[in-house]
Amino acid sequence: PIGKYLNATPFTNHRIQVQKGDTLYVFSDGFADQFGSFDHGKPDKKGGKKLKTANFKKLVLNMQNLTLGEQKEHLHASFEKWRGNIEQIDDVCIIGVKI
């Protein structure tokens, strides 16, 4: 975690080479942790399941050829479709920067 924490551990810095045309994303866990289902006709007894990080990464990779504006709309529509009528449980923050 970032901020005050009882057992703070040091961060590891990483350097990456970026090139023109690369897109970098920073995101919270809110999208991946949201309960929902693309098949709202058959939700489980808990009212859905978590999307999970692996599925969120697939979603991002599948939209990488869209403009940033189109990506924003795609992410918003995908989140709402996934969430359906289930209450949003966390904040969702996704920042994309095109080099």
C-alpha cells in the first residue's frame, strides 16, 4: 500500500524504455474487484463474481488499438455491463497516457 502502514516495506524502482506510440496505464483495484457478470440472467447466489485482474488486463489488451477517448467509453460501457444492477463496491480509477 501507499501511505502509512504498520509494516512498511521499501519500494523497488523499475526503469522501462518507452517508445512513441506506447500507452501506459495506472489503475486501482476497483474495476477488477467489482462484482458482476456478463450473463445477468444467471448470477450466482452472492449476486455475481469478481472480474479479477487477469480479465481486466485482457480487456485493456483487447482495446489497445482504439483512441484514448474510445478506450474510455469502452471501459465505462464494459464496467456498467459487468456491474449490471449490482452496487458499485469501490472507487475505480484508470489513467492511460499515450507516449
